[in-house]
Amino acid sequence: MTQQEFLKLYPGGKIKNGWLIYEYLNCSYNLALTSLPDNLKIGEDLDCHNCPGIISFPDNLRVGGYLYCHNCPGLTSFPDNLKIGGGLYCSNCP
């Protein structure tokens, strides 16, 4: 999914220097969501509860606060370059 496509689904972000930037992002309960765009930067928390279609998170994902992912059965890995400032809460995922 491109940054532009993602902005249409989740308005409120902005593109700056190749990064898609949100202060806070809640993607929870989106059953159709399969991916997040590359070069995504979240100032605070990223909530991805109950997103069964997400398989992995994108390269260059930056989360300033907490990354919450619960009940994401398709999630099998995290990128090597994932940066989380707060913590990771992951449960009921393989």
C-alpha cells in the first residue's frame, strides 16, 4: 500500500521528506488491512488490535510510544529495523 493510498484510509497524516507521519494512529478492527506503508513514523502510539490480515510491519517503521498488536493471527515477524520508543504489547499472535 502506498503512502497516498494509506492517507485516504486514515486522514490526518502528512508526508514530509519521504516519511508518512502521524501523531497517533489507530488501525484497530480493520479486517481488510493487510499492510502499512514503508517509511511510517508515529509520534506516539500505534494501535493495531484485531487486524487479522496484517502479516508483517513495514520497513523503517518508527513508533515514538507503544506498539499494540493483539489478535493479529497473520502477523509472523517484525522488521529488523523496527524502532519503538515506549514498548511492544503483542498477544494472541503467532
